[in-house]
Amino acid sequence: MTGSLEQERDTLWLRVEELTGVKFINHKEPPEVLAEYSDEAKEAIEKLKDVCQRINNRADVRRLSKMMKELNNDGEMTAETYLWWVNRY
């Protein structure tokens, strides 16, 4: 499952670049939907945003699970987990 979402994201990035005619340097965040993009490009961008959100949600679930384990085992979080929690919520 891990590889399939990332593979789908990479494929969608290529499709978005093809449809918009723009080469995006930063692939961390999907581009905004602009009025001048075709309907097909807008749909591809929305799909890309959805896939990126699912990847982020999966990562959050893992971090949250790690935090809960730390709290159950030691009664406290590591500094790394604490900073993630504070920055995220």
C-alpha cells in the first residue's frame, strides 16, 4: 500500500505538468487550481491534492500511534514527538 500511493502521486504530478504546461520545481505541495487551466487539469490537480492528503494522514496516524506507545510505556513523549504534536495541533 505504501508504494501505491506514492506511485499514484508521482504519476499525477507528471499528468498535472503535462496538462498545465508548467514544470513544477517543488513537488511537496500540489499547485493551486487556476482559472486558465483546462477542466482536465483542474480535475488532475484535485486528485493530486486528495492523494497527498491521504499520504499525510497516513503519516500522522503513524506518528500518533508512536506517541501513544511512548505515553503508555514511559508516561512521557520524546522531544521529537512532542514537537510534532505541538506543531501539528
